[in-house]
Amino acid sequence: MTRASEIVIANDRVYHLGLRKGQIAENVFVVGDPARAVRVSRQFDCIDHEIANREFVTITGTYNGLPVSVIGTGIGTDNVEIALVEAFITHEFDFESGNRLPGISPMTFIRIGTSGGVQANIDPGVFAIASYALGLDSTGIYYDQPPEDDVTRRIETAAAGILAAAATEGSRFKGKFIPYASKATSQVTAALVNQAAKHSADFEVGITASSPGFYGPSSRYIAGLKNTIPDIKGELARLDIDGLRVINMEMESSLLFHLCSQLGYRAGTICPVISAPTMSDKIVDYDALVGTAITIGLDAMLELATASS
């Protein structure tokens, strides 16, 4: 007997996003900052729905005639988990019966964020386009999913060894880090690369590390606090899978790729690098960089939709 899905609907809306059926498009941009969701929506042809609930903001309209949505999730993989699952429910489930509807087309997600640099030779201002993500968070391990390929497996193994060795001797947490890796959809990565090149943007393609926090998990020194791993960016910079390197660190992509892979959805990420690995307290003025990332993301989504039609 098939177990009924435990979807949570209140007043005909999904519980956290506050969306009714029909209020999310098949093509979705994910941003952390709710104000950035508004900024993305300013490039839409029109806005059909704008819903704010708790820390989440969802705006749906069209871009060059393509139905699109943008979700401002707030920070972290835990928020992305809620937003992505509820977007999936809104898109594919009947709210009254709780049943998943047959024949629903898969969604496409592009994350537009900001990130810190990991490699010394990648300067702030470069756009990091993820082909893989390394999850330092624990959210992803609650969704069982086999590695997408051998590279994913090798990233996990290498990262686990690096983190185990990097933890301070005598720490109660040494050996307890369990990283997971996930893969961006190759078509989304290719579209982001193509559009970045068209817009003459300086970019790098590689692994995006997703941290569960901004300070300690990124090894930022704060007097009075003791980091388990003193220099996580320097340690992860050594990871090399046949030339594939960790190029930046942010806080959302690992779970996005992981869940989308399980659902059969497409996903990718573009993030300008706004700080150097050895000067993570110095953040460049990134307003213009975010604007360029938004344009690249919008045009990449349009390219993907055109190629699929």
C-alpha cells in the first residue's frame, strides 16, 4: 500500500511559502536575500503573483514571454529545503487529495547568489559557476540519494579526508564531519557558461562548497570563539579531482542540486566571488556584480527553455 504524502496545507496554501496552486512557474530563480528577489523581478515583463510569508518571498511573472518565478529563501540549506519541497508540492500535488499528479513537467532552478573565494588565484569579481557542490551542511544527508557519478563519489571521499585531518587535534568533533557532494545539471551549467561568455564576464567553473554558517563554518576568526577547523578554505583549496577544484563557498547550492537530482529537476548556480580566501572580512562592493549575475541567470533560463521547446 502506498503511503500518503504528508504535505502541509493551510487555507489552501503551502505552509511556509504561502503559495496557492498555480502561483509558481516551472522556471524558478532562487536567491537568499528577499530584496534580491524583488531586484530579479524588476526585469520581468509583468508580475502575476507576489507572495510574502515568514522570511520567504515568491514573485511570479514572465521574462521575454517565459513564465518564471523567483524565490527569496533567506540564508542556508535548511531554508532551501523548505522552499524547494514546497515549490515541488505546489507544482506537482493536488492540495485537496494530497496526491502527486501524473504527467507534470519537471522544474528548472537557477540559484543567483554571492560567495567567498577559496582559491588564491581567483580574485573577487570573478563569477563562480558550479558544476558540482560540496555539502558541509547536514541537511542533504536526510534525503537518501546515490552519487550522481564517480566524480561525486571522489569529491566526497577527498573532502572527508581533508576535513578529518584539518580538525584541531584533541577536538571532540575530529572525525565527525560527513560531507556530501551533489552535481549541477550539465545543461544548466553549460547555459550559464554560454551566457557569461556572451556578457563578457570573467568566470570559473568548478565545485561550490556550501557551508552551514557564515562565521565558524567558514573559519572566520572571532575573539572568544574557537573554530574546530582553523582554515577550512585553505584546506578545501587543496581538493583536486582531475583538475576540478573548489572555487568558492556559499550556503545553499549543495542541497539545491541534491534534491533536484532526486526529483529529476534541473539546477545550477552562479555566484560572484566577493571576498578573497585570506581576507574573508574584506567584501567588495558587489552591487554591479549581482546585477550582471541576474542578467546571466535570466538569459540562461531563456536559453534552456528555448532549447527544450
